[in-house]
Amino acid sequence: MDYALRRRFGRRLRLGMVGGGLASLIGETHRMAARLDDRYELVAGCFSADPARGRAAGADLLIAADRTYSDFRQMAEAESKRSDGIDVVTVCSPTDKHHAAALEFLQRGVDVICDKPMTVMLDQAIGLVRAVRKSGRLFCLTHNYTGYPMVREARARIGAGEIGRVRLVIVEFPIGTSRMVVEESDAAKRHWRFDPARVGAAGILGEVGTHVHQMASFVSGLQVVAVSATMATFTPRRRVYDNAFLTVKLENGAQGSFWSSYVAAGNEHGLSFRIHGETGGLAWRQEEPNELWLMPFDGPQRRLSRGQDGLSAAAERASRIRIGHPEAFTEAFANLYRDFADAAMALRMGQALDRSALDFPSVEDGARTLKLIEAATASNERKGAWVDASLDLARILNEG
Amino acid sequence: MDYALRRRFGRRLRLGMVGGGLASLIGETHRMAARLDDRYELVAGCFSADPARGRAAGADLLIAADRTYSDFRQMAEAESKRSDGIDVVTVCSPTDKHHAAALEFLQRGVDVICDKPMTVMLDQAIGLVRAVRKSGRLFCLTHNYTGYPMVREARARIGAGEIGRVRLVIVEFPIGTSRMVVEESDAAKRHWRFDPARVGAAGILGEVGTHVHQMASFVSGLQVVAVSATMATFTPRRRVYDNAFLTVKLENGAQGSFWSSYVAAGNEHGLSFRIHGETGGLAWRQEEPNELWLMPFDGPQRRLSRGQDGLSAAAERASRIRIGHPEAFTEAFANLYRDFADAAMALRMGQALDRSALDFPSVEDGARTLKLIEAATASNERKGAWVDASLDLARILNEG
Amino acid sequence: MDYALRRRFGRRLRLGMVGGGLASLIGETHRMAARLDDRYELVAGCFSADPARGRAAGADLLIAADRTYSDFRQMAEAESKRSDGIDVVTVCSPTDKHHAAALEFLQRGVDVICDKPMTVMLDQAIGLVRAVRKSGRLFCLTHNYTGYPMVREARARIGAGEIGRVRLVIVEFPIGTSRMVVEESDAAKRHWRFDPARVGAAGILGEVGTHVHQMASFVSGLQVVAVSATMATFTPRRRVYDNAFLTVKLENGAQGSFWSSYVAAGNEHGLSFRIHGETGGLAWRQEEPNELWLMPFDGPQRRLSRGQDGLSAAAERASRIRIGHPEAFTEAFANLYRDFADAAMALRMGQALDRSALDFPSVEDGARTLKLIEAATASNERKGAWVDASLDLARILNEG
Amino acid sequence: MDYALRRRFGRRLRLGMVGGGLASLIGETHRMAARLDDRYELVAGCFSADPARGRAAGADLLIAADRTYSDFRQMAEAESKRSDGIDVVTVCSPTDKHHAAALEFLQRGVDVICDKPMTVMLDQAIGLVRAVRKSGRLFCLTHNYTGYPMVREARARIGAGEIGRVRLVIVEFPIGTSRMVVEESDAAKRHWRFDPARVGAAGILGEVGTHVHQMASFVSGLQVVAVSATMATFTPRRRVYDNAFLTVKLENGAQGSFWSSYVAAGNEHGLSFRIHGETGGLAWRQEEPNELWLMPFDGPQRRLSRGQDGLSAAAERASRIRIGHPEAFTEAFANLYRDFADAAMALRMGQALDRSALDFPSVEDGARTLKLIEAATASNERKGAWVDASLDLARILNEG
């Protein structure tokens, strides 16, 4: 591992968290990701609105008692006054709080790592784009699956023309474990991801479909420009959509199919992409993330393997261990944290940003995804009619 | 293998062919399928409209010179006059001839095996339904992929409620070999499957999408009732659609996604289904046909294997060799021929038909598929609007 | 399919069988293999020593009553007197009868296809080598697994130097279905494959280990020259060895490991090879026979696929259907029958033999395998000491 | 994650390292493993015998300058005098230094984590057993592959009798990347793993075979009692064995096959086990570590999946993230560190040790592995003769 930048910076970045208490799986995931490459020390947190629970979490995490907060605004204010205040904050609370929390820290000079989906509504997302640009701070949306080395390899191969012009973009994320397929009969026990008040009525599109959309754009290098959607709620007692079939048109005439589901019963995860160009295809499955299939249309399929000689610089940068020693979910997540750290340290030292460190999803990516959700919801309501899904951010920001 | 029925019948069925000359891969496939279980002897054929080529094929196939014909009507007439005339005819010429040839033989008392798609137009398909019913003969549409033992196992499991009520039906057949992805620059060298005059403008839907539709209906036990389609032609010089994304609604509220493609560059075949019900899923891929994945939503995924103890009677009937000794494409195709032979021998002996022998796709299945093609084409022309795809054959036949 | 040779020959070969009655799976397997490519018609048989059972089998198989025999010597004599007597006989009785039956037909001018293992004892095997050479007839030992196209591809790649000089040859055939793992408590119900009187005491080595040895030699192109063996009987009531670990030395300094087992409980089949040379490896599993992995040591692993452009002539010859449409066990078995037919027709027409038709295992292969069995048994008795396994046939035949 | 024990302990364990400088992949691996679960802070190190290189590593790792040492004895002495001295040391220098370094820290009250192989010679290993017992400290040998959750699941299933009494234990670790297959022509560039002076002449058995042996014993619960070995050096210029075929006998009459190789050209990693008992088998491959195949001999094979309901407590303890979100090499390695931390914290607080935290390989395991290496080397020298591989530690320690 290359420690040169951190040595120049002279210390680890000071990290705070909003959300991610001890019962939160996603919080622990962020913490493991932050620890893996040793660029951060967790020094402050607003882990719960309930002060007692927040303090308990802080104690468990060995955080000083005076840096455990029960209100993110108070945290932002207090930390900004300390000489050893946080450099970076991770926002991993339920979706409906992302917008306000991110704004609060951005305006106090803190770089923000935000869990997905970025916001519930498109206008909030556009507001965040403005805020990030105005603040001059860094912002990362943790579409963690794009952190996988072989996902980055796929993007690099497509960018290099290895499968020719892209024609078909098939991305799926059909989940099917029992906790997703069945809705608790006791409403109090239901997860907030199924609560329209917390995530919006689009449900599956916010929680799962955003990953699908980001993956499609990231790997193909193409933006979605129109969508025809069919959404349904299959699970009794569920109040959000839990299955969405989207047919999409992308820039350059490519077409695609996006499938997001909570009710693909029996699946364990399900995220995959298959992208076909004029002369070949690329296929990847999150459940076997160290392999990427390159399929030329006139020769044997090749199993590209993480850590192999001959991969792209982007894949090599995102890889830690030798070929054959699998890396997985945590490392992919940590790649976003490591890239972000490299960018944040450089920014704070006034150095030029290493462009290869900027592979993490941006606030603009988040806004485009919210646009897709909005368009798909409209298409579904209009019985599958094609709806414009393009987002002209330059125009909007200019007008606004 | 059980030879009891054939012993009672006392001989092999006499088989004729229309189409399937020596250059035809599909012809040879039918012949291997007919030979494997030794229920047929090929004794007559109309292999080509060109008499010399037809005779050469007949000689190669060791068929008597006077039973090689250059016109299927002449063949039907001549064979029907012989005391040793054919019992069964296989029609495997290009699609546009299926309708006339099948009618010709049906009305002369010959049982018909017909390659897919059944006809180019829906009205021809309905005409064939009438003709079969009127003739009292047997008719098999060779959707050969439904002959796989593990496909039949999947149907049996769903029928037995093993995954609960079906919610999602995902069937794909995205091909991507170079011969499919690239259209010959010399029009004379192009395959008839890409000629709208031979297969209809729907192109991919006739050749490939029909397999998708038949597989979905066969395995799920549900009919498609509506479709929203997005079709495209990606390949330069191609004159038919070569990619189709269909979103479908099925009986009972299930939804599905059907993908048919000639341009999934790099794929070798691609046919697969994934069907999810309330409590689990079933997944199968044609390229590894001996395994069927049963995925309960609350426990380990199980790899059901052809030849295993505990499979359904339908799967056992369709299997010849022990577990671990793979069967494949030819055996699946042969299962249609064997089932058809059992039905044809029983019919000719005036015996009751064994219902388990009637698992082959029917003329009605063919008509329903033509209806889907028509509906999908209309939906695509109407920009993805939902179009009724149900076919009320009882009403139509009654009215007609 | 190429019918030119058969057209010149003017008819199918007349085939007889010894063994392979209706209860015999292997008999039916041979019959399907013989039928698939339409080079044979089954016209005579000695299916059982019990005349009634033999006649019943003949009737089921539509064989004329006067050509169903209950003694193979009588069959050989009667058929040799007919003008339409058999050209080829398949011997698929239990092992202990192979030697006598093969001799009988060879000396009457009938070409012989013989199931494996060729004989129980090495001296019988050497006797057969002499008899074949003296008779001038053709002899095929049905090590059917070498009939797979991708097995032949592997041999061709190694022959072409694609993985460099071979260093390691790992071949396994560890079976584990319940019928293999458990020995019937009722001795009368036990399969003859577990009866030392029928197969010899080496047990597993005759039935299974012979396939391992033939595969290793066929693919690597190297003969085994020494063996160190550890054999065991794990199953209660079993009277033959049911597990054998062999370490072997091959020509040219290569080493290998051969594992044969009836007690790898839970396996469905298990035959596989992995061969590593100086610069790469090749791996194949019988349960997914259409793919062969080519693994260069410095680049991505490649999944070679049956039917693909760029494969060897040997693989193409052994393949019938397009890529993506799997072939399997029956086709591999049929490849031996087809090659043998091509050789037998040419021989009978006085034509030069097509060398590519001679890929089937020979009587010499059978003798070498018996030598390995003998050597392994000796090594096991001498506690794993290395024992010479080379067979200098030239010297033996010269001396004898 | 459960932080309760750490909260009671009140701080992270203070960790030192011997070896593992910046150019060392294994050093960084240990550091990631130590960081992942946040039980350690790295505060001291002897990263190089060259003071300048050691200081550079310490600076990169943000270690205080006065705690970077160039001699492990000096480090042990200096740290033992500090009130904030290290609690735990990781020894990951080349093998020949393990023995002395481990002794040095044990006698100063530091718990020791030691990379494998434990020592070069068996007598050193036995000496370490004595030293650990005398010191009362904890010792972990980082056979990291036993840290995988599904490896622990396999052990639990076998322990529970799920496949019946174990008969066959097949473990392989055949590597084949170019850096293993080819020996540098410049001797100065060769890795120390190929230097007999650093690792002993057994070569492959120390570096790779030890993992095979530990895996076999750990999962099967059986010790090896005898070995017949065939070892070879295939690579030009190589001075240690680079391939070893071992046939082994285990307690209770089980037999097995162990294959270790540097020359399985084209493999990426290769570690796997297949264990068969009376009624079924279990199979696992390190390259897809989240799945474990349970293969009952009478029913469908089951793909057990990390994170699934119904797994053993040992597997659950070793797992962090939900099913479908793959964990891999780093997490498996970290499991040893986490378990060790739990034991070390409890020991230092005078609490009873949680037995489930003691799943890490012990000093006794290391001694048994050295015994196997010695026995295999002797067997190879005696041409494969069976050699006793059992180690009666109780007797030896009593006598010594």
C-alpha cells in the first residue's frame, strides 16, 4: 500500500458519523471501510437522536464522551469550533435526513460522504449539487458497488473500445432473502427501507434501483435519456413498490433493461451487469466480484481476474492483495473511502487532486439518479409510456 | 428404455421430411432426434425444390429414389397412395412454407411435426388450429427446449406449489455469436432467418422470442395477457428487428421480462429462465441443462440434477442415462419425437393416449405465440403502450 | 453431417451385440451411440444366456427371431455363414467374458467394439493384442470419455505445445452416488461390478481406474512408467477395492496423481483432468463437457467452448451441433461408433483409412491399462513401493 | 459487531510487528487484518534490520520514531520497560527468524501472533510449544485460511456427524501464477520462499503444504498418522521442492490425498478441500470462499452460503456482513486477529476465555505440521515408503 500521501499529510483524517448506531449494519460497514486502509480515525458521532443510545454507541466505539452528539446541527457547530474538529463526516442515517445533514456539514467546511440514495426528492438533490459546488468541499455518494476493481476494469475496457460501441446495457439487482420478501405483520418491526415516509413511495427504486442506475452509467459511460417503467407491489402489507422493470434508452442509441426487486425469492443478492457492444460483451456478478467475463464475439470467453497482470490502472489502484486471494464487499466499499481520503488530504494540503482518486460517485451522479426515479415513477403512472430521464444540470444550475 | 409400445405396434413409424436438406442444420437435428430412440425410419422426403439437390439428399440419406420429391404436395399425394406410406411428416422448411405444408399432410391423414415458429401470421396459425382439430391428427411444434428433463422438473415443481404462487417470470434468449451479430454484406449470403419475406418483420420475435414465450408459459403454467415492447434493429444492413425487450403481465397477477436478442455479442446461446414465487425461485440455463436450481427463500440453494432420486415423473420420463452422465440438446429434442411417437402409435392402434406422452408443444401453443408476436409488434409501434396479448381460442373457433 | 463415405458403402453396417440385454444400461447406451449417426443397423444379438430373456430382448429390439442367440459362439458361427451376416459386433457383457467373445468374432472376420475394461487379466489382454493383429480386423475399446470433443481439443492443444512440456497430470474419477457408496445387504442384489469373480480383485481400478488411465494417456500423450498405489475397501460387505490413490511417473519426467473411488459420497460423477505444463494448464470436467479451460500462466483463463471457431480439426470432427447447443455423453459415445464405422467401411471397401477416424482407443491401450492395474495392485501389496508400469508390447509380441 | 469486551477492556490492544516492512505483502495483510475489527493499534515495530529502512516504514505507518527498532531483541526489551508497551507482537519475518523472535517476546509477557510455517525444524517447534506453555501467554499461528466462516461451518457439520464418519480427505493447494512457476535467473531477485537457507529444503511443504495439513486436520477433526510422499523440483534453477504429492492415513482409518504445488501453471490460487464421509461430502474452494457445498449421497447438492440462516455458531461468529455481500481473504485473516484479541483481552482482565474465541491455530498445531514435513521428507527419500507422522506431544513434553 502506498502511504506517501498520508505521510506528507502527517496524520489520519478525523472522521465523524451521522447515523450508523450500533444496531445499524450500514454504520458498521462504513466504519470497516474507513478503517481498512487506515486513512481515518473516528472521533465524533451523532449516532442516535436518543442521547443515551448515542452515548452508548460512542462509548462502544471508544469515542470521547464530549464528542458524542444527539443532534447533527449541534455536532456540526461544536466540531467546527474545535482545533481538532472533524475533517470528514459520513452521513448514513435514513434517507430523509441526508439532505439537511449534508448541507449542514458542507457549509462548515467538512467534506461529506453520504450513503445512497442521496435524497428522497429530485429538488433536494439539485440543492445539494449547488451546495457542494458553492462550498468547494468534496462529496462522495457511497454507491459502493462501483468500488469493485473488476467493475472499474469493465469501465476501462469499454472506454478503450474493447467491445466496440455499446448497444445493450442489462443491469439487475433482484434481491430475494426472506427479510426482503416478507413484510412484518407488526408494523413497528418493519424496516425503514419499506416506509414511504422515510424513502419515498418509489421504494425499490430508491434503495436498489439507484445502484442499478449508477452501475449502468458508471460502467457503460452512457447516461440514460428515457425510461419506460412497470412497477408493482407484490408483498402483502408493503407500502412501497417492491419490483420494477425498466426499459431504458441511453445516449448514442444504446438500449437497456434494468430490473430491481425485493421479491426475487431465493436470490441472495443479485446485482449484475451484462453489457454488449458491437464486437463483444462484458459480464460481472457482485456475488463473485473478483472475476469479470470478457466475451469477444469471435473467440473464447475470458475470465479476467482481479490482481492479474494486464489489467487497467483503475483496477490495479482498487486492488490490495494478490490474484487468487479474493477481495470482496468491504474492500470495494473501502476503495471509495481511500479514494476520498486521497482527495481530501490533497485538497487540505492545497495539492492538485489525483484524477484517479476521483472515481467515487459524485453529487451530480446522485442528482441524475433522482431524475431517473422521478421519470420512472411518472412512466409507471402513465402505463409504461416513455418519459424523458435526462437531466441538464448545466442549464438548471445556470437558471437557478 | 421401454420398448413395450413399439413391440405392440410391431414396427417403427414411417417418417417423411419437408425441408431439412443436407445443408440444413435443423434438418440434421430433426433426424438425430428421430433416430435416437429408434421409433422412426426415414423413408421419404422433399428436401429441396431443386430436384437434383433433393435426389442427392435422398441418396445420402439412403432413401429410395422414388420417394424423394421436389414438391411437398406431390409427396403428400404419392405417399398417401402407398400401402407403406409415411405415418408422420416433419416440416422444417423456412417458416413461410409451414402453413401450407402442414395443411397438406394433415388432410391426408399424416401426423405432423412442425418446426417453430409455426407460421408467419396469426391468421395462418388459427387456420392450423382448425385444421388439426378437424383432421383428428397429431401435431407437435418443436419448441425443443421444453423437452429438457429439468425444464419439465421446473414445471412440475411449480405445479406442486413448491415456490408458492408465481410472481415473476424472467426468460431470456440473447444470442451473440458472430454469425448472428454481423449481417453479411453480400445479400445473397444472408440467412433466411433475417429475411422479412420469409419470417415476417418481427424477426427476432419469430425465431427466438417464440422460444422465450413457450418456455415462460410451459414452465410457469401461466399465459401472457398483456405486453409492453421495445424493439430495435442494431445491426447495419439488417432488415428485421434484432433485439426485443418485452415486459409482460401474466394470468394471476404475475409479471415478467422477456429478452430476445441476436446482438448480445459474446454470448454463445443464452436461453434461461428464472421464476420466482412467494417462497422461492427456480433457475435454469440451457447451456448447463442437467441442473435446475431450487432456491427456497429461507434456506440453502439446491442444485437439482437430472437423473437424481426424487424428481418428478415428467423429468424421469424425459431422461435416459444415469445422474452425472450429462444429456443435452439432442436428447431434449428427441424427447419431443419420442413422446410424439408414443402418441402416434397409440392413436394408430386405437389405444388411449398416455397423457404423459403429450408434453410436446401443441398447435394451440403456436397460435398463442403468434398472438404475442402480433401484440408485441403493435406495442412497439405504439411506443411501449400495453397491448392485450390474450387469445380466446374457444371464442374464435366458435365464431369462425 | 458428412454422408459421403456411407453413400459409397451403399448401406449401413450390420451390427450384432453380445450382452446388453434390456435390463442393461450399458447395452442401451451402446445402441443409442450406434443409432445417433445412422451408420449401423442392429440385426443380431446374444443378449442373454437365458434363451427366453434373449428372445424377449430381440423382439423388443425388432430383431428377427432367428438372429437372437443365447450363446456367442453359436452366434459367431451362424452369422458368419449368412450373406447378410454382421460386420461388427459390440461386446458389452460383464468383463470376464470379453476376452473369449472378442476372440471368437475376430477370427471370423467381424470387427469388434468392446466395452472396458478390456479383460480381467493382463495375459488375456496381450492375447487380444495378438489376435487383433493376426486377424487384420478393427478393434475399439469403448473408453467413451475420450470421445468428447473438448477432450480431443485438449489433446490437440498439448500436442501443439500450447502449455509447454507437460509436468503434472491429475486425473480423477471419484464417484459417490448412493448405489456406489452402499453395498446391498442381499448378496444376490449386488451389481457384478463389485464381484471379484467377474471383474477381478482390483475392483475400482478395472471399472473406473481404467478410464482414468486412458484419459491421462490420451490427453497428455504420455505413458505411465511407474506407480505407487494405496488402495482400500471402505464399504462394509464389499469384496473389491473401492478407493485407490495412485501417484504416477510418466514418460519425460512428468508426474501425476490418479484418484478412483466409489466412495466419494455425494459426488454425481467426478471424472476430470487437470494437466499442467511449463507455461499453462488445461482443465476439463465430464459433468460440463462442452467447456475446456485453457489457463496460460501469464494471462486470463479462457473458456474454450465446443463448436467455437478456432478449435482443432479433431474437436470439429467430433462435434455435431452449433456452439451453445450442448452435446453430451451420448454424442461422445457415438463419436467412437462413428469413427469406427468410418474405419470399418473404408476397410471393407479396400480404401485407405482416414487417420482422423482412428481416434478410438485401441487394443494396445487396453493392454497398457491392464498392465497399470497389475502394477498398482502389486504396489499396494508392497505398501506403496514404486512398481514399473511400462509395457513393452513390441518386445512381448516379438518374444511370444 | 460486538464491542462489549473491548469496552470493558477500555482500549485497543497495543500491537508490535517483527518483519512486515513496506515491501512485504504479508506485513500489510497482517496490518489490514489487525485494523478491520479495531481491536489493535500498531505502536511499535522492527520492520527491518536496516535502521534506515525500518525508520522509513515506521514513519509511513505513523509510528513514533522511538518505537521503531532494528533488532527484535532490543524491541522486546525496550517495550517491556514502557508502561504503554506492546501487548501483542506479530512475527512475520522470514521463517528462519520465527523461533527466536517468538521466544524473546513470550518470555517478556507479550502474546504472540506468528506467521506460518512456525519454524524451519521440528525441534524448534517443540521448543516453542514448551515456551508457550511455560510463559502462560497466548500464541496464534496464522493459518489464515481456517478463519473463513465456511471452513468453520464445514468443521461444525462434520463434528455434528452430517456426512457420517469421515473416510476421505482431499486437500490441495496447487499454485500456478508466473511468479511461482518461473525462477528468476538473477539469484538476487529470487524470493526467500525459494531459498532453502530461509525455509528449509522441503520448500513447498513449509510454505504451502502446511496450509494443506492444517486445513485437513482442522476441518476433518482428524490427525494424520502416516504419509507416503513423492516430491519433485520441476522448475529450472529452483533449489527447493516445488511439487509434492502426499498420500496420507488419518486417525480412524480415513485416508487422504494432499497436493501442494508451485508449478500448477495457470492456477490462480488453488486451495480446496473435499471431504467425504459415509453418507455425504463437503467441498470448498478458497477462490469462492462464501460457498460451501454439502452433498448428501442421496439428494440434491446444497450450496451453503455465508450469512445464511441455520449455519453454526462458529460460522456466524466469523461473519460480519449479510448474505450475498461477499466477505473474503482479509476478513478470514481478521477473524484470527479478532479471536486472538478477545482471548488476549480476557486473559489480561483475568476473565475466563470464551472457548469460541480459541478457534485460531495453536502452537501445537504448528508442531504437528513440522512433524508431517519431516515425515514426508523422509518418505520421499525412501521412495514413497510409509512413514509415521504422528506426534505424541504429551510424551515428548513429559520426557523433555
